[in-house]
Amino acid sequence: MTFDKEKSRRLVGLFLFVVILYNYPILSLFNIPDKISGIPVLYLYLFFVWILSIVLVVIINKYPLKTEIPD
């Protein structure tokens, strides 16, 4: 397996993880009337997952894999 295939697999895995985090059952956990610093909890969760996914994509694309992958 080449490094590009490994990177693609990691990006696909990240995509599926983010899809799960944006799915209805998880979102319903944060859909409560409480607020943190005047911001609804659901909005904070959505922006946190969005920022986390961007940071993880940057980490996956920027840093090379340190392990040797056999063919």
C-alpha cells in the first residue's frame, strides 16, 4: 500500500466519523435549551465538530506518515 492510499483511507475514515457526529441521534443529545456564555449548546457543538474536522484534515495532509507500509 502506498502512502497516498493510506492518506486516502484516513481521510475517508475521518469523513465517516464526522458524518456520524453530524447524524440525528448525536445532534439530539445537544439540542437542549441550555446556553454556555449566551450561546446555545447545539451551536457550540456544531462549530466544535466543524473546527475539529478541519484541524484533523490539516494534520492528515500536512504531516507525512512515519511508519513504513509494506506493499
